[in-house]
Amino acid sequence: MIIVEKSLLKNNPHLHIVKKSEQQGKLPFIIFNHGFTSAKEHNLHYAYLLAEKGFRVILPEAIYHGERQQGVTEGNLYRHFWEIVIATIHELNDYKEYYVNEGLANQEQIGIAGTSMGGIVTLGALTKYKWVKAAVSLMGMPVYEEYLKWQLEQMKSLGITLSFTDEQIEEQLSMLRQYDLGHQPEKLENRPLLFWHGKKDPIVPYHLTYQFYQTIKEDYEKTPSNIHFISDEQADHKVSREGLKATVEWFEKHLKN
């Protein structure tokens, strides 16, 4: 039986999913982050399948989302995008510390994953946390600086008036660089990393993520099985069942051994 518990850590809600028979064990541990305008409950199918394989999984609620909405409307959410990403990256360490200290997570078997914004969080976290042993980015984006520039161009092309000065934009770019894998790919340290991305994605551009993958592939020359990119020819901004299954298989292969 798989159990789903609603939990709080520092007043932040998250879902905790695990096999009932292994509820008190020290298990391989996965933090799965949801996407922009989504909520923690929307990824329960990933957590269920991973729990079936013997993982302990948590689904955090990102700031300004779900139970943490705090009155921020969806229309106003966009201006907080990068604030949410960075806040979520920092909160990951709180979850890791708690579950390790409680003896519920094996410190040597910790993975992170996420869809869309959650994938962006996942890739940024790899610049900060050596405790991440394996990761999966589903429609994520590792090159923060390039993505912000792309977002700004999209807004301009849509005729949206930007409420940021050039100085504010440069300040944002400067802040994002410290989380940008494009500027520091060596921080991957050959850790297992799976990408899934639809070629027709209009929200997180496929080409920027794939270009990054192409630049780091040779860094994995001695461990080629630790890096993989699944391109879906037909998918837009929605993960296929193949992506779901590949996520479970990736963690089975790289966190269980």
C-alpha cells in the first residue's frame, strides 16, 4: 500500500509519499518539484510510481502556489517567476536536512526532479548542492541567463510593456548567473542527469536546453550512461508517458545502486 501524507516543514506544506511497509525506513529519497501555476498534487502519479519502486518521495508546494498562494493572482505570478525559482532552490536544502536527520532518507541516495519550472529548479540546484546524486529535468532549462533574455524578447514581440529598467534587468541577470549551469557546467561533476523535452515546446524553448546538453556531452565521456536526452518530436509543453516512465527508470538505475 502506498500512503500519501500531508506534512508541514517551517510552515511550508508538502506531500510525503512512501510504501506503508517502508514508512519508517531509511530510503532513497526524491524531491519532485511542480511547474509554474501548478501545485504539488499535480505530480502525484510520479510520486506513486516512484514509491512503488521503494523510494521516499516528497512534493513541495512552491511559494505563491497552491496552499501558499498568499493572494497572488495568476496574472501577477509572472513577475515573481525567478523569485519563485530561487526560493524553491533554497528550500530544497531544508527538506533534505529534515528527512536525513530524521533517519528517513539515505544521504547517499538523494535525487531531485521536476516539470517545467520544477525542472528549471532542479537544474539550478545542481549548481548549489553536492548532495544531489541524480537528477531529472522534464521540460526544464539550465541556462537561466539565456532563458530570461528569451522571455523578455517574447514579451516585446507580444507587445507587452516591460515594467523593468535596463538596470533592473542587468541586476536580475547578474543574480541568476550563480545558478546558471551554462556558466559553470563543471558543477555537474558527471552526476547522472536525464533531460526530457518536447521539440514543439512554446514555453521553455527546446533548442536552448538541447544546445546545453550538446556542450556537456563530452564531459561525460568516461561515464556516458550518466547523461541522456529524450527528445519528443511531437510534444509541446506536456510530458508524455514515455517521460514519466523514463523518470522512474532513471532513478531506479542511478539511485538504487
